[in-house]
Amino acid sequence: MQDFIYSDQLCFRYININVPVNYEQITDGSLTIYAREVVHKSNIDKNLPWLVYLQGGPGFAAPRPEANSGWLKTALKYYRVLLLDQRGTGASSAITHQTLAGKTAEQQAEYLTHFRADNIVRDAEQLRQYLGIKQWALLGQSFGGFCALHYLSFYPQSLSRVFITGGIPSITATADEVYQATYKRVADKNKAFFKRFASAQQQCNAIAEYLSKNQTYLPNGQLFTVEQFQTWGITLGGTGGDLAMYYALEDAFVDIEGQQQLNYNFLNTMLNQQSYQTNPIYAILHEAIYCQQQASEWSAERVRSQYPQYQYQPGKDVSFTGEMVYPWMFDQMTCLQPLREAAHLLAQKKDWPQLYCAQQLANNTVPVAAAVYVEDMYVEYHYSCETLALLSNAKSWQTNQYEHNGLRVDGEHILEQLIALADML
């Protein structure tokens, strides 16, 4: 480990360890796992307990803190915080179309099977043992909560407490069942958006019509399609997302010698919304996070056919989709195209291992405190309640005050609430 780096009120230390790509076949190569220890300067010499932050996604690195603020400010009152870059993200042997370029499609697919929650948790266990920590607490946001449920299922003896925000999954629902629920949530968000901003529907229809009639390219040279435009609806699941979309729509068109064209600034916004390109795990393993002993078979694409409002037809109102991944993304999106064959192979994979143990969760003794967002567009409230009913020694704070990104919006308050809940267990 490096010595601490001091920055204003915070102190940082970087930790790197090597772990197997495949814990079942340790000769299959290794990965570098990177984590950042953060402690408040006033606590640098105190023997505080540890808290591991598990980032949402899958496929995104841990945050790089710039100040003592948000949820981190609360956490640092009580803990030394470990910000873990989950395998394949950030500085932990990052996966991109570039790093996978030297592998065949079959090799890519086999390699990517090792980047789900089960191995993320195994990596965390390797870090815990390396640091000589008997137990630590977890804070899991969104997909990080899925990882926390796996941790509770298979390594509960390593945990002192667990805090989860917007991340209590069903432990039994198939990908099809998840998308049947979330498509309905997305429909509700569409309705609310177009009701709040009366002119937005007309503007969105105009954009979709323009794209259907004109070849339009994003700043990276990628052909921009109606389907891609519809995926912008993922933004509707976060506090402030609808307003940001409305502002972007205001100047979506620019007049060029009497002809309307899509504004470069708007097109750049659309490109920046396609995080699948820079974080391909988010696309290629998104459906796999729901799979246990079954294949996804492009679930979101199949289930979408049950909801005709998401099928764009010229002359009719366009609707946005949400946090769904479709096979056409690997045909249209520049940085996903090299992973097309691997994505299709993974969509057919049936032997995904179990992620959760219902019996262990029913007998859980680790205090668990969860913030559950009633109108969450990403993680279905009904399924969260079902899992919480099974999970022993858990308390939940169920609220419609926040959207899925509540921890980012008001993390200081939310974490204080969860700590108070855990104190009651």
C-alpha cells in the first residue's frame, strides 16, 4: 500500500492486489483489483471500522471523491471508507472494446462470464483478507445492492452491517419478469414527463421524424437512429432527469439557411448519454445480472414487443425506453460493434450460477438497513418488498421522496437515516 495522500479534509491511500480471473480455475490468468481507502483527516489515527462502497451499474468505477460531502461526509464520521473499483472497471483491469480487441468472440464471452456479482464479492473478500480486517460494513447503491445480497448469501460472517440504497433485487425473478415490471414503470415516467412539459411531446416527435428521414451522425461518426434517441429515457429515472431532458430539447434544432437540422450540441448530449460505449459491461452483462440457471435470450427486446408504445411509428407519439439493452445496440453503437458476437453468445448462456441463497437470507443475522424508492424506475418496488419480507434482521425506509439516484442527490441525509435504522436492529 502507498502512504496517505492528504487533500483538504480527506486522506487517501491506494491499494492494489492481484486476483484470479476465474476462481474455479486459478491458472486462467489474473486481474488487478484497485481500491481507494478514504479517511477524514481528523480520524487518520483512529481505529475506526471499515465500510466498502459498492458502485451501481454494472460496469462503472467507484467515485473519485473531490470533497467531504454527500454520503461520504456521513460515512467518514463513523468509518474508514474503501472505494472499490469492481473488476473490469476503473483501474481494476478495465474492460473496453480496446482491451478485448485481441480475443476471439468465444474468448471474449468466456472472459466476461467472470465479471458478475459473485466474483466482485470474491474480490472484496480477497481485499478484506489482505488488509487483515475481520468484518466490514457495506454500502451498496443499485447494482451494488445486488452485490450486497450476494455477500449476505455466501459470506455473512465477513459483514458487520449492510446499507442498501435503491438496490434490493428479486432473488427469484427472471429477466423477463423484471422487464415486464420496469417497462410499466418507464411508461409511467413517460406519461409524467410529457404531462409536465406540454411542448416536449411535439418536439420529441419532430426529432424522431427528422431521424427517420435524414441520415444524422453523432460527433463520433455514428449514425444516430430513432431507437438510440428513445434510450435517452434512461434519464427519467433520476431526480432532475426530466428537467435536464426538457432543457436539452429546447434547442435541439438549429436553422441552417432556412433548413432545420439537429443541433451539434444536442447530438453531443445524445452521444454522452450512451455510457454503454465507454462502459461495455453495462451493456453486455446487464441482462446477465438477473440470470440464475437460465439464459436471457435478449429479454428486454422480446418483452418490448408486448408494449406497442415503444415501437416507433411515423405520425404517432414517440415514447422513451429506460434501462434496457437491445441486440441492435451492438450493430449501431461504434464501441459495441466489436463485441457483437460475444454479446449474442452470452445472451444464449444457460448455466449462470445462483447469485442468492434464500435460506441464508431468511436466517440472516447481519443488520441490514435499506432505502427503497417507491417509484424507482430501475429496481422494481414490488420485488424489493418481496425480498425484504424474506430477509431477516432487516429494516427498510420506503419513500417516494427520492428517485433511484437519491444517494447522489441527498446522500448525507439518506445514509444518516440508514445508520439510525441499523442501530435499531
